[in-house]
Amino acid sequence: MKIAVLRERADGETRVAATPETVTKLIALGAEVAIEAGAGELARFPDADYAKAGASVGAAAATIKGADIVLTVRRPAAASLAGASAGALVIGAMDPYGNEAEIAALAKAGVTAVAMEFMPRITRAQVMDILSSQANLAGYQAVIDAAGAFDRAMPMMMTAAGTVRPAKVFVMGAGVAGLQAIATAKRLGAVVTATDVRAAAGEQVESLGAKFIMTEALKDASGSGGYARELTKDEQAAQAELVAGHIAKQDIVITTALIPGRPAPKLVSRAMVESMAPGSVLVDLAAERGGNIELTQPGKTVTTANGATIIGFTNVAGRLATSASQLYSRNLVSFLETLVDKKEKALAVNWDDELVKATVLTRDGAIVHPNIKFDAVPAPAKPAAKAAEPAKTGATGKAAAPKRAAAPKAETAPAAPAKTAAVAKPIGGKVKKAAPIVAPIAKAAAPKKAPAKPAAAKSAASTAKGKK
Ligand code: NAD
């Protein structure tokens, strides 16, 4: 049983699907582990540490050759898998909606693509839940990013020179990321309020010491499986009225609202941003899915004419590449443990297991997931016989954020988006660009990519501060 981990090719992707710690665990499961040289570099895991853990480290072609399992963060190109065993399991975030042609190409290449974001949110699978592990870190990082761009102190400070009032932080959407944002802002001493459309979120918000605000007109917009449903027009208007009154008094706004299979709901209008005081900071964690704020420019930090800063990083978890890789790779090991016969130390997939049924997208040359439809005949994949060196695009850890949105959250059977045919647009449709009334901030915008030299990572944070 050979497990391969390739260097991520997507622009701006800093994470890696295995760490030296998880390599040890994979070897204990009976696997032989091959890591492409440099795969962990952007997450601060040197090749030597993988080798010390027992992995072989080499070029892409040697890494993938004969692999029975390929672990990945983002969906790899079919051509990069040439040389893997027939039917190899390719396990990672597959982001299938809007990318049906790419999924069809994986099917054609004969691999079994497994979408970790489709993992059912049941107790047994909590330890494999990549959406939760990554959203938790993103919620934390959103507050850190906001604090970095904020010109004032977050906590109340009583000094001989007078009192600094605490910052007011408003979190919109109190799911995994939102709750972590609330907890982080509270730890920094802010006065925190939060809203959500699910009434159940109120108790969780209050248990963290924040105030829950919700409009009377909107009793509860819980959908199935604990997720939110899309609001009606009237409900949207009631919510907008509530937010408009509240937001003008806030220093920092963090938006995290998502609805499975739908574009991110627009919660903060241009007028609302314009009502905020100069120096206000907004962080849009839904930027990758189009954004909750009308003026968000995905992948960019912008400042408005009234002096508000809107931070729209995509792949926020990737800004904490080390922690994110540690948690993500442990999620993968936990899932792999269910796919392996521990006694025989061999792959033994139970295709009837609900976790497998929910996550497998392709098998035996075809798309097998009921929610993924692709009618067009895909271009034939490269022959599997010859191991191809994948295109080198991501090694430099380019600052540009990954282009695609993460796939929508899934329950046991993930919700299909409005369109899933070959011509389907990505979830969230085309990312709406904010009108150019906002000027990009030259320095603060640099994402905290994890470049080769450790010192450079610090510079992004310091330039964010240094703009003042
Ligand atoms: P999510 O990322 O899908 O959405 C983030 C939040 O945005 C949600 O709380 C949602 O209600 C909220 N939202 C949607 N539209 C909104 C709007 N118009 N205004 C304000 N808020 C809006 O959510 P998530 O973090 O994936 O969590 C979804 C659910 O799954 C929660 O009930 C959570 O407790 C549950 N969950 C369960 C497990 C498990 O059992 N293993 C793990 C994680 C989360």
C-alpha cells in the first residue's frame, strides 16, 4: 500500500496533506509513504523531517509511481496522477461544483476521487471534518487580521494617560468560523455582538460571552442538518434593517455567513460600510464564495472613501499553513484508518460505508456521486503508463489566492447547487467584483503567504501595521 503526497500546484496554496507526524501514523497503518520534494516547504515541514519520519522524498514522477492512495489539499489535475495504480484513491478537497469537467477527467484517468468536504457531519466523522478544522482556524485568523489592520487597541486599557475604550466587534454568521472569531475577539478584550439566522446559534453565542442580536421578524431560518436556509425577500429586508442600525456603531465586522449550495448571502451593503467610522475594519471570510459584503474584492484588501478597510482574503486557513496542515492531515489519517484493514495492513475499502458513499465522486472510470452530473464527453486523459511531471505552478507560493471557491458544506447527502450540468457555473456564480470606488491598499494587502524564508512571513503582518 503506497501513499503519495504531491506538492500542491494551486496558486496561493500553502498547505500540505501530510506532515512528518502523520507520515509516522500512515507508516504504522502499513503504508509505504512517498513525498514529493518541497511538498511541505510552505507549511514549514522540511524534506529532511519527512525522511526522518520514514517517507521517501523525491521527484513527482517517482512519488506518484504505483501509488494506491494520493493525499492532497486541492483537487489535482488528472495529468499529474499519471503513473498511479489503476483505481488509486485520490483524497482531498475536490471542490466539484462548477468543476464537473475536471471531475470527469479524474474519472477518465481511472482514479477514485474522494471529496473530503462531503464528509457527513455525524459524530463518528467529526474527527475527519476538514470543513470544521479549517473554518476554526479561519475564524481565529480573521480576528488577527482585523486586529492587524485596526488603528486602535482591542481591549479596554486604563492607563495614567487615560482610558482606551474596548473595540466593538460584530460577527455575522455564528457557525464554526464565527464562533471561533467570537472567542478570539473576546480573548483580545473586545465587546462582541453576533448574529445568525439560526435561533440555535444564539445560545452558543451567549455561552461565549457575546451578545446575540436577531430581528423579531426572523424567528428561525434553520434549514436541514443544522445549516441555514436562504432567506425570503421579506426576511432579508428585516435582517438588513437590523444590521444597518447596528453596524454603524461597530469598529470591526467579521462576516462568515454561508448557505450550502448557494452563493454567499450579501449581508453588508455599500451604504452600511459607508455608515461606519474611518478606521473601521471588515473581514469577509465568505470572500471565496463571492463575499458577504457588497464591496469585497476576493483576494484583496481595499479601503473605501470613508476610510473603512475591507479584507477579502481567500484561503484564510492557508494563512496559518502549519496549523492548518497539521489539522487537515490528521483529518485525512482518521478517514484512512476506516479504509484500511489494520490486521492485514492493506487497503480494504467498504464501499457501502456511509462515509465512503457520501464522499466518493468517481469510480471505475465514471462519476458515481448522485449530486455531480456531467453530460459532455470529457477530453481523454493522458495515458496512465508514463508518469508525467506535473506543471510547476505553485512552488513559489505565489501570493495570489486560489481561484476557486471551496465546495459547499455537505450533510450526509450534500446539497446539489442550482446547476450541476457540464455548463454549470461555479457555486456563487462569477465572483462579483466591487465597483472601483475602492482603492487597493498597497501594503496591507499582502497575504501572509509562507515563502521560503521565514523572515518574509513576518513582513506581511508588519506591513499591515505599517500602513498607518
Ligand atoms: P456554514 O459555514 O455553512 O455557515 C456559517 C454560518 O452562517 C452558519 O451558522 C449559518 O447559519 C450562517 N448564516 C447563513 N446565512 C446567514 C445570514 N443570512 N445571516 C447570518 N448568518 C447566516 O456553517 P458551519 O460552520 O459549517 O456550521 C453549520 C452547522 O453545522 C451548524 O449548525 C454547526 O453546529 C453544525 N456542525 C456540525 C458538526 C458535526 O456534527 N460534526 C460539525 C461542524 C458544524
